[in-house]
Amino acid sequence: MNSLPDYEAHIQLCPLIDALHKKKRIIVIAGAGISVAAGIPTFDNMPVGSRRIFDMHMYNNDEDTKRLHQMMCDMYHRVHAASATQFHLMLAALAEEGRLLRLYTQNIDGIDTQLAPLRTLIPLPKKGPWPKTVQLHGDLRTVRCLRNLHLSSFDPALFDSGVLPFCEGCEEDERSNKGRRTPRSIPTVPVTRPRIWLYNDFNYPDEEAITKVMAADFKAKPDAIIVVGTALKVASAKIFAQDICRAAHEYGGFTAWINLQAPPRGLDCLSLVVKGNCETVAEH
């Protein structure tokens, strides 16, 4: 410790550091704040109106779709150049030690899942065993066919306009099945879009699987919940954080909030509130 403020910060963090070293069934609910040190901005640090652009209504016309795609391409280039932060590496270490029960991430950057201990499965299986990381809002690196038949990697060159690219997998299937009728249950236009959740998106592919993972994790009786780098503005994430924190509190577990902002109303079962940078926690 080089100064009194450093010493005071260390004392404040002691309960959290102790929990991170000793707890055996840790759940982390993470948001954009854990990727800021990697150069990925949060919505609060993006241009005004960015939150409105990440909405399903942007697919209503070609001009809006082009704006959405341009923002996704810009984010993809940032993500592609980014490296894991100290907090990401700390989470990977917890997973490697077998003490991270689950990482629930709202981030679409996929920085965490590039680390071997935090790898996920896409699509998320509806039956266990489940991967360490659950992507609540998808992964920008992955593109899905709207027929839900094929997955591919994001290619910025295909998303430089207001037109949704055709699915190469579906086109190949149609060439192979020439002359056969497409089942009515399958959409007739084989187009693709990034496999991420947008506001007002009521058809996110992993929704059922995520619900099952959450139910299983409640039954596992986690002994520590860390909510970090998120303001919990998405209602479903906030409800989950509230419920799992209350459950852990009833089990005698430890719960903590790490963010530059204060926790929202309703998140009232916290053992510790750290208003600060999560990188500082990782460095301790």
C-alpha cells in the first residue's frame, strides 16, 4: 500500500477479497463495466441514442437497419482488437479452480468466452451439464439464420448495408434438396442477423435454456453472488439478481455489488456495496 487511500480501499474490499478466495459456489452477474478496461464502451459512454438503435424496430426499414449494422460492425472491430481485462482473468482463475458456479454475462463482446475456463456453448443446451458462462444477450461474434438452422461467424463485410445477408447454409441446403418443398413451419426467406438480443426482441433463441440453467443454479445454493459492472436496467436481469441475492442471503451466503453507480432499488440483500472500478478488485 503506497498511501492512506490505498489502505482504506483495501480494508473496504477485505470481505469481498475473502469471499473470492474462500467461497466454493460463486455466481457472477456481469455487465459492460467489466469490459471498459478492454476498450469496449458501455451504453452510457456511447453516442447519444445508441440504446435506441439496439432495438428490433431498426429492422423495419433499410435505412435504420444500415445504422444498426454500422454500429455492430464498429463494435465488432473494437471487440476483435480487445484483450481480456484483469477482471476477466480473475473470473477465469475462479472457474479453473472449480469455484465459479456460473458467469451470467449481459455482454455481447465475447471477451470472457475466449478464455478456455469460461467457454460457452452456442446454442445453450436445454439440458445439463451447462458451460460456465451463460450469455444472456448473445454474442456479436456469431450470426444466426432466422430459420434457426445454421450458425456462422460474424463477417463485417456482409453487414455493411441495410440488407440482411442470405444464409449460405440454407442456400446450400436448397441446392441439395432441389425440388422438395420447404416445410410451412420454416420461414421462406433464409437471411441472417447477429445472434444477439435486442430491445423488444421476443424471440431470443436461448431463452428457454437460460431459464433452466437459472433454476438449476438456485437449487445448487450458491454461497456468493457478485453483481458487477451493470446498472441492471434490463428488467429480466434485475429480477434474477434480486431473487438469487435473496436466496444466497437466506443460505448465509455473501452478496456484493461492484459498480461506479449505486445499486438500484429492490436489490436490498447485499453484504457489501463497492462503488468503484472492478479492475481495482481484480488487482487486490
